[in-house]
Amino acid sequence: MEISVTVNGREYRRDIEPRLLLVHFLRDTLGLTGTHWGCDTSNCGTCVVWLDEVPVKSCTVLAVMADGHRVRTVEGLADSDGLDAVQQGFIQCHGLQCGFCTPGMMMTARWLIDHNPDPSEEDIREAISGQICRCTGYENIVRSVRWAAEHEAARAEVSSETSETSESEVPA
């Protein structure tokens, strides 16, 4: 079966078996190995990607279900300006140990911050509750997400102040 799917802003057309899982399509067909494959039962959450801006566990989504849709993976977080604030937060606050759960955690964290720019510790813990990290007590992951949210808020404030200053300097 042929599908057409946009992954991280790039369109792909591939002929696939109808039973192929999205996680295997991303990893094996497209070579995007940032999405990890953990349990095949949706328990661990390492395989979280976005399907049309909604986090999904790609081990329970058939690739054909993504036909005509947009998928965003951890490889799509960074842009030409550099790492996403969530990626920077995980580095700054040691939010990763072995790194296996990290891509799914980052995708969930990015979605959370996009929908709640100032999440509390409780909000963060609830958002990541469908994901398992076997290395930590989640403290550094929560700190990483808070760091990212605070960093983005500070950057937005500076950006806003800069644009206000620029606008006030324009001659009438």
C-alpha cells in the first residue's frame, strides 16, 4: 500500500505493508532512529511522536494511519537556530541517564509547554505519567521541563521588549 506522509516538514511517499507500525516505518524505512522502540504495548512511552500535533505512542499506530498526515519526531525539535529549549533543558538539568526514554519524554514535554507555557511540577508529572524512565526518579526530567519553560518565557520576554524598543524608535 502506498502512503504519503510529512515527517518533520518533509514529504515521503513509500510503498509499505498495511500492518507496519509507525515506529518501524520511522526507524526502518525512513532511518529516523531517534524514535525508540521499547515495549510494543504502549506502556513505556519511548516511542512518542506527534501525529498532527498530538502526541501518540507510535508502537500502537499503523503507518497507514499516518497517510496524508504530519508526523513530528525528536529529530524535528531542533531547527536552524539550534536545539529546542526542551533539548537544552535535558542537557542543562541532566534529564537523561541512559537516554532510552529521552526522545519520548522530550516530545511530550514540547507538547506540554506548547499548551501550557508555565507548567507546574504536578502538570509535568501528569503529562509524562504515560512514560517510564527506568534510570531516574523523574526529578531531573521535571527540572529539565521547568528549565525549558522558564527559558522560553525569558526569551519571549526579551524578544517582546526588543520589538517594542524597535517600534518606538521608528520615526513618525
